[in-house]
Amino acid sequence: MKKLFTAILCSASALFCAAEGYQINTLSAKQLGMAHTGVALKLGAESMIFNPAGLGFSNKTLDISASFTGIKAIADAKHNGTTYTTDNGVSTPIAASAGFKVYDNLQVGVSFYTPYGSSINWGKNWPGAVLNQDVDLKVYTIQPTVAWKITPRLSIGAGLMLAWGTVDLNKALVNPSTFDKMLPILAPALGLDPDTRFGNTTPAAINLNGKSAVAIGANIGVMFDITDNITVGASFRTKMNMKVKSGIASVDYANETARLILEKDLNIINSANFAAAMPCPYVLSFGASWKPVEKLTLAADAQLTGWKTYKTLNIDFKDEILTPYNQHLTKGYKNSWAVRIGAEYAVTNRFDARLGLMIDTTPVNKAHYNPETPGMTKIGPSAGLSFRPIPQLSIDFGFMYVAGTGADNASCSYTDLLAAKTPVLQIPAVQTFTADYSTKAFVPSLGISYSF
């Protein structure tokens, strides 16, 4: 039984590291066109997400903005000479912000956004199904914010982050190749056709579903005008721990043959509750902006994400009889940097054009590479535009193409449940899945803002 639950715990680990490759930096259609720069830009209500201090420079009585983004990501894995491609849906992160003037130097506001979230679907029966079939992750944040312009050139701001999330993950529990080698041994006793084989069909899979409690963090920032044309800024989003207090596990069988053979051992998993935590790491950002001429704005941001704090994953079963199977799994992530540059040019009084470039490095440990998070360094050129039919209203569009630099010979070890339980098969209990991965994504975004 201990080997069985070790495999279950490895399944749960995939559930909670799913956020690693999916920190969302597409929370403004306008700024996406500038590669999502914004730490040293005065963006009104949208500054609450990029740098709360920027809200303090707003001279608007009311500023409202909203953005809707679609992320169509495609990942490939080349394994034993065959390439497998994901069939992902479109992820739809959103952001909405509203800022209000209290005094000339004091602004308050609230924003709602999705800092983490993605979906990936490799299919039920691909060779890496024992690591991941599909995952759907969503994290939501509400952030009330206050910003104070201390002097005409200096502003500070702070927001309280209230975050919660949901996750739904499926992965194979049984390796079909190992299952086929076991069938001839079991067939006579069970009255099965001795020629029965599963081939590439996954005999049994586990679903892990959980909702986190509300986590609390802070988003703080400072912004300073060095000159009338040069601005610098910095912001810090604190680490939050998304705790799933009572997740639910359930098992699905390919057919009645698989159920007949496996249900006795696996049925104990159905409706089992577990508790775990997924860290949303700290994010430290620096930025600078420059207006060399009146119509042109240049911006550059550098962002450090503290994935190194994700050293271990702690998983605890709720049933006391299962506490001996609680585990502390080593993750071995490293901190990662993202660098962004962007430009905006006011073509006319009503029309702005934007360009940008992002380079986002990966925190993934290549020796612990799970396909539910195909992390790799990514490069993203972007473009965008805004049109103002009236001075108070802006309609914004941004687009980014994200290309991964690839991860060759990336591997992940896992426990083969049946091999561990059936020594007569003479199959190693610990096996390794290795593949060459590549990713790309298409990211369009549409936004609207109104202020007076």
C-alpha cells in the first residue's frame, strides 16, 4: 500500500506545481503592445497592477479600464522519434480596474485580475500520460489600493491582494505497457482472453480537484520623476501561499477489464481528501521610462520572480490512518528574470501605436521536468494600438507572439505503480520519461478605458 500512495503523492505534486510555467503577464491590452512594460509608466487605474504608486500621478476624477485576453498555447513533445502536440483550449485572463480621486494628491482604487492561470491538454493516451494528461489552473485576485503623491515628483502606493484559485488535473495512474505485461499472468485466473492488450490506452487515471482558501498578500510601489521626461519606479508583490485544505481525488477506468483488475487496489483513492499548498512567489520589478520627444515614450522593465522559495512541496492526507504517507517533495526551482522593452508613439491626437519585446527566462529544473509545466526561456515580440473616438474613451488592442527556445532531453522520473507492486515482471519501479519540448503561444488582447 505504501508504494501505491507514493504514486498517488507524485500525482498530487503535479497538481500544485502547475503554476510554475504560467505566471500571467498579459493583464493590459494597452501595455501588451509594449511587451507589458508599466513599472515606470503613469497608467492611471491600470497602474494598480504594474506599480500602485503610478496611480498617485493620476489627475482624473474617475478612471475605469478593462482588458480581455486570449492565450492559445501549443506545446510539442518529441519522444522516441514521435512528436506529440497538445490540444489546448484558449485561456482567458481578465483584468479590470477603477481609480478615484480623493484629493489632488491622493487616489484610491480597486482592481481584479488573474495573476496565474492556464490550461494544457496532452490527451488521455499519449506516452507521458503517467506524468500529465491535462490541467486547468485559475488564480484570481482582488486588490484595493491607495496611492499618495508625496511631492510633485514622488509617489508611493500599496494594495492589499486577496487571492483564491481552483485547479483540475488528470493523469494516468497505470502505465499501459506495464499493464500489458501483467495481463498474461492474470488472464487465466480472471477468465480473460489471454490475447487482451491495452496498447497505448491508459487503463486507469486519477483526477485531482481542489479549491484554495483565500490567501493574503501586498503589492507596494514607488515612482519618481527624475526630470520632466525621465521616470523610474519599483514595485514588489509579496509571496502568497495558496492552500488547498480539502482536495478530492477520484479514479477513472478505461473499461470493465481495467476496472475488474485494478479497482480492488485503487478504489481506496476515490473520494480521498488531501491538503497541500501552491506558492505564488514574490515578484520584484524595476522600471524606467523616457520621453525623448513629446510624441514618443520608451520604457524598460526588469522583473525578478522568486521561484527559489519553492524548495519543497508538502502534502498531507486528511485521514489519520494515511499520515505515514505524508511527504515532503523536493522541487529545486530557481529564481527567474524577465526583461521587457517597449515604445509608444502618438501618431495623431486620437491614435497611438506600440511595439515591444519580452525575454522571460525559465525557473524549471531540467532534471525534474514535468510536461504539465513545459517551462523554457521564452521570447515575445508584441505590437498594439489605441484609438480614442472621444478624448475620454480609449479602445485598445495588443498582440504578442511567444516562442519558446526549447528544452531538449528534459526528463522526469516517476514510480511505475504496477512494476513496484509486481516484482515478477522484472520492470524497474522507478522509470524516467524523456522528451524534447517546444512551445509557442498567440496572445491577442482587447481593452477599453474611460476617464474624466
